[in-house]
Amino acid sequence: MLTPAEIKGLLTGLGLRERVLVLVAASTGLRQSELFAVKWSDIDFAQHTMNVTRSIVYGVVGPCKTESSQKPVPVHPTVSQTLGEWKRVCRYNKPNDWVFASRRHRVRKPIWGQAILRRYIRPVAVRAGIHKQFGWHTFRHTYSTLCGALGQNSK
């Protein structure tokens, strides 16, 4: 698990794309497969919600792991604002484009999460003094733990 202070330190050193990824992962508790399967049409900026309707595993798009995963997910206004900033500057921002589209695959596939962790997020974590081993599931676990501490259900 990462602490709120560690997440804040991590966010400070990240570029916009990676900052959006970490914000969404840490504030929604989405699974990695759901996080990278979000398309722009899934986000309702006015209502601050995100529809999670699909997952992507090893490049194969399919349904979410569980039925409860398919409910609209609330998106904090700060996260929504940062998503909006990302949408304005990213190359692929049409409704049917992946939010985290791969330039290499020219929008046909989303980026590969493990590569983003290895190349961008973990090096920033080390520079921020975070020496824990963590992955995408850590953000899900962090979200669940923090919700539990606040007396809220995480999903």
C-alpha cells in the first residue's frame, strides 16, 4: 500500500499522462485491465463519472471481471479536471479512442501498463524516496484500504 503522502510525492514528479494514470488508479480502485480499457466516450465530465464496460488483457478486449465492476464509477472533480487537461493535449482524443492510447499502435491499442510503470512511474517513485515494490494492483489496494479507513465501501 502507498500512503497519501507517497502518492502526492509521486504525482509531483510525473508527466501529465502518468499523473492522470496514477490519479485515476488511486482514486477509483480500477483493476489494471479496466484502467487501460477506458475510452473517452466512457467519461462523463459533466457528471464526474466513468463507465467501466470492458477490460483489456494481453491486448484482448473483453468484459469486466465481475458484474459489479460495470457500474458507473465516481470521478473526483480534481481527477476529472486532470483528465480534461490530458484530453486537450493528447493526440488521440476522439470518443472511441482509448484514453491511454498507444502511439506505437496508432490508437488501435492502449499503452502497456507494465512498461509505463517500469519506464516512468517507478523511477519517479525512487527519486521521491519511495522504495517500496508496487504495481497497478497496489493502487487498487491503497484505494480499498483508504476507503475502509474512512468507513466507506470501495465498490
